Amino acid sequence: MNAPWKPGGAGGNRDPFSAFICDEAALDVLRPVVIEMGWQPEKCNKGGLRNAVQSLSVSASPNILMVDLSESGDPLNDINALAEVCEPGTVVIAIGQVNDVRLYRDLVVSGIHDYLLKPLSAGQLRDALNQAQAVFAAPRASDPEAAKRHISTAIVGTRGGVGASTLATSLSWLFSADHNLSTALLDLDVHFGTGALALDLEPGRGLTDAIDNPSRIDGLFIERAMIRANDNLAILSAEAPISAPLMTDGSAFVQLEEEFRQAFEMTTIDLPRNMLINFPHLLAEVNVVVLTTEMTLASARDTIRILSWLKTNAAHAQSLVVANKVQSGVGEISKADFEASIERKIDFAVPYDAKAAANAAKLGQVFVDANRSSKATNVIRQIAERIMGASDEEIAIEEPVKKSLLGNFDLKSLLAKKDKKAPAVEEPAE
């Protein structure tokens, strides 16, 4: 039915038409028109809307579906049941005996393409089916949205607690709410993810079901498994029992990414470091990697290591270094020393705002939605705009140096700089 996102390639393995009609008189009028359209008359089934729900729950939806509401006591409720089993993109035509403008409008709002009154005529059916065909073909042939490039972004934290998940949810919200882009948020912290929590949602079982049954992942699975956060944002996450270790070869995650590329304009992946190590192929189709760090010695060391890993294993992806929770004069390492250590500039520095973070948690909203005027939100907006321009912008890659990256990282000298009163010649205490 009319879903907010449509899986690409819809219709490839579907029947072009199927109908579920209550009475023989209507079937007798419909079958000759179906033959004239070049479809199989055997797809005109006896039975109404409830028969359609039962059939489509175990089989693929057709491109065009005609359902009879004549025996339905509550058409709107039954249509909602149909929507749960009907694949996105299916054009649904309802027929019935009730001549009610309000019912017609309610059915159209619920996703029905058209409503035809009995008794049916061949001309009426022919016109309706031709129009339905045009509607089904239009998104693939002329929809300007289809030509837009899909951008996939992985958010990786150098250390736990640097705020990568906060950044992932905030960017996803900005893509969907401020820029009206259909967006998927994939939280790959299967046991302790906070993506759904930040959006004030229950995580559901979608991600664990995908891991357990990768072969089930398709457009219909995505539509059913993802939890809607707003009109343009859906999240797939989990809260798996900590007694259940992650048992997967990562194929489910790659399949999910493929479906997201077909169904959404933006994908944001909250990618924990351990998942990056165990499943490096997750970055095969990622366009941008946002490396989230803090101004600490441990984060500087791991920023060096991960940037080096990205150059080897994901050279195609643009990398952004985002320093989070930045407090002037408080960090273990100054910005200049941090940049010298990682041998590149910090792309964005998000100021530390504990009050704003607490406010977002209390309101059950993502950080940028709860704190629209904060300085931190303004920087995150700039990051979102940079990511959205990834298809047009190349981030400069500096010339590699001959010395080892780790060898150039002098921990002792950086520690010494923290104590300005210490004599320059004083040896560190053993």
C-alpha cells in the first residue's frame, strides 16, 4: 500500500494483478477485463478482504490488488489489517456496496488508491485498472526522488561514552525532520544500544529477528520490523539478553544495508568499535565515516589507530573527525596537540553541554530536537549538512608520512604539557 518508503525494484517477482471478490456476478464482469489486460483470470479469487489478508500473509503481494469490502463489517479496521501484510508499493483498489463519501475519503487516507461501487461495469474496471498500472509504474519511471543518491553514514566512537550514539540519533533526526529525507537508523549495539531509548521508543525484535533469519530480510521485512520515530525516520535496534552472545557472520547486517539503500535516502549506522573489528565488510558501501572522539590521551591513541585502519580497509569512505564534549582549557590534550598527534585537522568540535543532554533525557527527545538553540546543536547541524553534501564534496587526504603514526605520538611530552609549572628539564617520577 502507500508506504512512506518503497523498496527499489518492487514488482520484479510479483504477480501483476490479484483480486478477492465476494460474489460471482462481479467476478463474471472482472475476468474478461483481466484477460484483456493480459493477466491471468485465475488470479480473480472468490472471497473478500479477509481472504486477501490470509492469502497475502503467506505469499508475495501483487503489483495491483483488488479487494471486495462487501462482507466487511468494519472496512477501515480490516483495511488496516490488510496494510500489515501488504508489501509497500502495492496499488490497492477496493470495491463495495456502500455509497458514502466519508467512507471513500477515509479509505483513500488509509492508503487505498480507488473505491468502486457495485454493480461493476467493464468500462469502470478497465479505467480503474489502467490508472492503477500508471500509478504503479510512475515511481520507477518518473519519480525525481529515485534519481537521488543514497548516502550511508557510519558513526564510530573511539571510546565508550564519547557520545557517538547521541550523534547518530541527532544526525538521523536532522536528516528526517529538518531536511525531509527518508532515513534509516541502524543501531548495531545489539545488547546495550541506546538509539531507541534516545527516541523514547521500544526497540522491538526487528534486529534480533534479522540476525537469526538473514534469508527473511526483504522490503516487506524492513517495513514490518522497523520502528517509526517520525514520518521520515525509522529505527532498527535491539535489546538482546546479555546472556545471549552475538552469533552471526555479519551477513544479516550487509543484507539490511542493501535493503536500506533501496528503501531510504539516508542510512545512519551506530557502529560500535567491536563491530567494526569483527565485521569490516560493514563499511563496504558506506560513504562517510564520522569518527567521534574526545580530547583525551586514550581517544587520541585510538583515533590514530582507527584512521589508519580506515585508510587500509575503507579508503573509499570519506572520514570526518568530530571532537565531542569539548571544554575550553579542560581537556587532557589541547586541540593543537591532538591534531598534531592524529596528523590531520579536527573537522568539527561539539561543545560540552551537560545541561542540554540532561534536558533531552528528561523530555525523551533526541539531543538536537530538545535543544534547538544550543551551540552543540548548531555544530551537529553543520555535520549533517557536510554529510548530505558527500556526493559533491571530496575531503582532502593528506600525504602519508614516512614515520609510523604511533611512533610520532609522544605520550610523555603531552602529559608534561599539562603541568605548566613543571621545569622543562625535570625527569618524570618513576
